[in-house]
Amino acid sequence: MAANARLALLGGGAYLRDSLNAQTAPPADLAEAVNSLAATIEQLGVNYLANAKNDAQAPLRHDLDSEIATLKKLCE
């Protein structure tokens, strides 16, 4: 079950990036924020699959929180 969650992170990042690329002209700041979020999600998934230690994941989880906050502000 944990492997499914880890793989879902990889798929989720790819889905975000594909959805963004399907848009004809997304605002540059939104595109940058979505790409950043997608990369972070994918990296978290890869690290979880590789059984990375918490000290490797903690900065990524912090980045993820910041990226989500940025996207919330952009979408208000």
C-alpha cells in the first residue's frame, strides 16, 4: 500500500505538468509555480521509493508547503 502512495506522487507530478502543458497560454508565474510543485512532488516520490532518510525528505516537504502556499495566492 505504501508503494502505491509513493507511485501516486510520481504520477501526480507528471499529471500536473501534463495539465499545465495542455494549456495554451498559462500565466508565466503560474506555470513556474506548477512546474516547481510538480518537480518537488516527483522528487519526494522518488526519494520515498528509494527509502530516503527523513533528513533528505524534510527540505522537500518544506518546499512543498511553500509551493502550495504560492499557488493558493496565485489562484485567489
